[in-house]
Amino acid sequence: MMSRREGSPFAGLSTIALKEAADHMNSIRIHLVMLLVLLTAIGSVYAAIGQIKATIGEDQFLFLRLFTTAQQPLPSFVSFLGFLVPLVAIALGFDAINGEYSRRTLSRILSQPIYRDALLTGKFLGGLLVIAICLLALWLLVTGLGMLLLGLPPSGEEIARGLAFLFASFVYAGVWLAVAMAFSTIVKSPATAALCALTAWLLFTVFWPMLAPLIAGAVAPIDPLDPMTAIHQIDIQQAIARISPNTLYGEATLALLNPATRSLGLLFADQMSGALMGAPLPFSLSVALIWPQLAGMIAALLVLFTIAYVSFQRQEIRA
């Protein structure tokens, strides 16, 4: 007969989360990864400022150009962030659970008045806290460099869009942290879990944009006599591409940092009637435009964390 649990399953959650965050902040691994992110971010922003000074005279959203302007050979700050943030998240989570197994410390932790619920959730929240601190520091650094080198303060809407971009980046990183933790609970070896998480990252970052049109072409081939089949294929291609968190994050940042973006899909001429070409959307409409993308990333985060939670609850732990 199974014994009933006593007390809250989340007792000690804050202690575990803060301890996990402190361990991450003192880890040489996260220091090296964040140093890479910091150097590339400063390089891309400095190059963007030089490009802005050379080409932009009067711009309503000058500060937003810091995040999106690229200058060869460096890509934009957003491109760097979309590429490197998953690496930070994977570095934080790939050995969260199986690392305790390999060090033979999991049974000793759970012998304390701590349930598995609090342990797994605390480790996840500790990783999210570190990601939030790193992203906030990076955003403040970019904004400070812009104010220092451009000599102009950001407007209220630019700050609002920048904070929304910061939140979208946080959710995006949370998805990859959940991916890493799911592999950490399912795969016993930390090295194998890291390899699996990196494989998923490479699949959705590099190969998925190439696979989406091939799958759409096979599912919905174009009939030369029916132009609507081309539209149908593009719709299917976009739906397949949006399985990737990278696509959702790219669309969200496009609408937030480029206020002139009016659609993230096909846009027909009759939909533009009465609209001024190139006129920026209000911030509220840009948020409404990216809400499906944000909801998709949050849903993916919750599903992946649930997979990790169920897998961890079913595992047998021996001393």
C-alpha cells in the first residue's frame, strides 16, 4: 500500500532554486559561455552603431536599430542572440538531474524533507533565474552603449519594445532549458544528454529551415493550373517552420524591433487598403501580432517541462 505524502510537495523550492542559481553563477562553464555571448554582443552592437551613424539621419526608432542592424562580417545582435542563447540554456540544464545520479548525491538530497517536485522545479527555476539575470544585464549593456555612443536617450515606446523583446528572449531561452532538462531526466549520461540537446538545437537552427519547404512540397504539391495551390503550400510551409522555436523567436523579434511589420504571414493587397506603407504599428498591435508566437513558445516550455517532470517521477532512485 502506497504511503500518502505529508506536507507541501514544494517545500524547500526557493532554497533549491537559489542554491542552483548560485552554483551556476560560480560555475566556470557558464562564465565561459557568457563571456562568448558578451564579446559577440559588444562587437555586433559596436558595428551596428557605426553603421547607424553612417546611414541614418532621422529615425523614429533609432535605438531599435541597435538590435537589428548588421555590418559585415558581423551579423546583428538579434541573430547572435538567437544563435547563442540556446547554448547558454543547454549548458545550464543538460546535467541537472543525471549529474546528481553520476555523482551519487540524488539519494542523499531526497533523504532530506524534500520531494522530487521541489527538486526538479527548483533546478528549473534556478536556471531561469540565471538566464533572466544574464539577459537583463546584456540588455542594459546594449542600451547603455547606445546612449553613450549615439548621444540620445530611448523613447518610451522603444523601451517598451525593448522590454518585450527581452521577455521574448527569456521565453525562448526557457524552451531550450526545458529541452536540456528533459534530456537530463530521460538520458542517464550527462555527455549523452548534452549531445542530444545539441543535436536538437542543430536540427531546429540549421536544418529545419531547409526541411520545411521540402516537406511542404511533398505534402501539398503545386498545380500549375491552380494558383491557389501555391498559397496553400506556403501556408503549410510556414506552419511546419513554426514547429521550430527559432522560427517563432525570429518572427516575434521581427515584429517587436521593426514596427513597420504588419504581418508575419502572407499579406495580400486588399489587406493593405487604407494603410500607409512603411507606417509603424502601435506597440499594442505589435504585441497582438506576436501573441501566437509567444503562446507557442510558452506552450512548448510547459510541455517539455511536463515530460521531464513525469519522467523524473517514474524513475527509481537507489542509494
